[in-house]
Amino acid sequence: MSLIQPARIPFDDPQIVAARTDLVAALRAFLPAESVLERQEEVRPYECDGLSAYRQLPLLVVLPRTVEEVQRILRLCSERQVPVVARGAGTGLSGGALPLGDGLLLSLARFNRILDLDPVARTARVQPGVRNLAISEAAKPHGLYYAPDPSSQIACTIGGNIAENSGGVHCLKYGLTVHNLLSVTFVTMDGELIELGSEALDSPGFDLLALYIGSEGMLGVTVEATVKLLPVPERAQALLAAYDDVEKAGQAVGDIIAAGIIPAGLEMMDGPAIQAAEDFVHAGYPTEAAALLICELDGTNQEVSEQVMQVRDLLLESGATEVRTSQDDAERLRFWQGRKSAFPAVGRISPDYYCMDGTIPRRALPEVLRRTAELSREYGLRVANVFHAGDGNMHPLILFDANRPGELERTEELGGRILELCVEVGGTITGEHGVGIEKINQMCVQFSPEELRQFHAVKEAFDPDALLNPGKGIPTPRRCSEYRELPTPRAHHAHH
């Protein structure tokens, strides 16, 4: 039995069927027929997000077109005490958009318009269903772009990026979603429309915008956002360095930052990830390397020229066996292609994989990689490592086969051990994927009962009946006490 997912609710349970019939009739009173999906084959595509190990068919799915429709749907659900899970593109990797068998799934897919793009103010006002990459595509004619670039940027939406405070390979220099968002408009569970932030650099009162970003759909449903746009740098160049030892590559990351250089991106992959990516996209990676470092520098022509030479020297001094510098934009993009395709590449060499998202202090990188390899051997499961090395955000990919009895549970346990190792060395259990249901047990390790009580109090201030995405993000005290009593090797890690 899964350590993480609650028991599934059958779609054809008589009580569920009665609740569905009743709710569909109430929704169809003000929504067109095609906006309400109720048949099993219609709701099946929504049963999971990017963390496909966990699935649950929702009670039903609604696809509103207007803010007023969202308000009416939430008001209706609030009156009837029906829980609601909002969903963007479903690319999330922590089960944050996993539906509830007795709850409504609210898809924002039809909110896909860029409402306004102001090249002078360098802002874009967008609906939550707009794809991350679409903003940069629309801004490109003006010499502007939107900086956060998660690996799923071709598909993931701004609403989801806000919910998870997504980063991407360029967040080291340009920040996460929270650093690139000026305002957000959302609907509360009782249908109230609220705007946080403003187009000015700051607004009075508490910084509720920063609180809302990364709240994983537990405080409100985003219906509009204003994002910052940046000028496309004059020049960008990437270096690719191969190492025969993972710890040397980890050391090089610290050396670059210590030299006062903030690269646009600084990424690392270990041997298994290099091999998988090369087999998949043929980016020309040296497959015999134990680790690969990709360092991108951007800015003015002169700045990039100086930094490329400086970084090249640092990489060679730290023990790189080979250093390549991109000669043109096509080669730079090829260096990145393998890294950005690492997740699907690993999917080709294993029936299933489980992607973790811990963040650690850079100095702990070599130790965490070594101990992850030990845990991998202990559990008999392969682990490929891909990470945003510059800010210590690691993505260990645990390779497993869900069809083998007990293997998912072993994978969950290994994942939990890796995350708790991150906490032990002074890090955190998530960098950009969010807690969702996947890391909910590790919240009990990262935070004390008093801290978790405060999180619940914040949730209650926005959503008193706990109807928005319940069971995600923040564990209940009961869940934590049960988790701490589990007879596993992790018990001694828990800080009380």
C-alpha cells in the first residue's frame, strides 16, 4: 500500500453517483453543456498530473470560460461543501493537481489569452492558462522575454507556475516566479475576487502576493496575473565541462559562485543522466564522463567575453577533463537540449521514474551525492541525478517498475530518505515542484508541530472550510504523529 496516496474512491460508488447527478444539474443551470464533463471516459485524462504514480478519477470536471463562471462554480461548491482542485496543464510533479473522488476538478485550460503586453512598461497581463513559453514568444518582437523557464515551459501554464513558484534553469540569476510577478487576481472559495500586488514595484500592507505564490492552489483560484518582462540579453554563451568525478564537479560550482560570477544557468548531470540524455537527443555529450556541468553566461558582449575566459579557467583548475565553449546559438541550444530533455530521456530507460526536488546548500553537494548513491545501493534502485547546481536544487530521478509488487512503496521510501537527507544537511524538501501529496510526510520532518499549526491558520484565513485542494501541502497533526511512529530507518532523522 502506498505510504502517500489515500485510498481511492470508486467512480461508481452509489453515494458518489448521486452527488454527481445533483451537482451536474446545478452547474448546467448556468454553464453550457460542453463545460461540464461527467462521464468516466471524459474525466479520465484528468486523473493525475505529471506524478502519474498516483491517480484518482474526479467527481466531475468543469471548464469555465469567464471569471464570473469561476466565481459561481466556487460559490456553489462552497454552499454544498464540495471540495475543489484547480488544474492548469497538469505538468506538476508533486501530485498537487491530483483530483479528489468526491471533489470537483476546475480546469483553467480555457483561460489562455494574453490580455495585454506593454513593451514600454515591460509587463504582460495574462490569463492563468497561458503557456509559460507563449509569453516569451509574444514578447520576442519587442526584444523582451519572460525569464522563469521550467523544463516543461512548452506546456506548463502561468497559473501552475504561480501555484508552485516554479523556477527553471535560469532562476539562479533571474529568480523564481515570485521575483517575476507583479500582481495576481484570484477567486476565493466563497466566490470573492481579490487582487494582490500592483504594477508598481511595491504596494502597502503585508506582502500577501509572496504568500499566495507557491500556495499550491490551497488559498484561491488564479484568474489573472501581471508578469515582468526582461530585455533579451545582447549575448549568451554556454560552456560544457566534463568531469571524471562528481565531487570535483560539485566543487567547481562553488568555485564559480565564489569568484563573484552569477551565471544565467549552472546545471549538472551525473553519468546515468548524461547517457540517457545523449541516447535520446544526441547533443554530443561525452558519455564516458561521471558528471557534466553546463554554465551559461549572458549580458553585454564585453561582459560575456571576460566571464567565459574566467569560467573556462576555473573549470580547468577544478579538474575538468574537457571544456567546450558554444561557438554559436545553435550549439548553445544543443548543450541545453540534453539537459532540458533529461526527464523524458530517463523515461525511455525505465518503465517508471519518480522525480525528487530537494534543495541543499551548495557546500553539501558532494556529500549528498555520495550518500544518495549509498541509499540507491541499499534500496536496490537506480538513481540518475539532474540538478540546478547553482542554487542547490537537485532532481534525483529514481528508476523503478510500478508493476513489480512493492517497488513503488520502496521508491517512495527511498525518495523520503533522500529528502530527509536534504533537511539534515541544512536544506529543504522542495525547490520548485511543491509539496502536493508527494512530500507531505516530509513536511513533518522539516517543520515542528507549532510551525505546521501556523500554516493551517493561514489556510483557514483564506479558506475556512478547507475546501480548496484539501489534503495537499500541509499535513495534519494526526498524519505527522502516525508518520513519526513508522518503524523505518527514517525515525532517527525526525527533528522534534
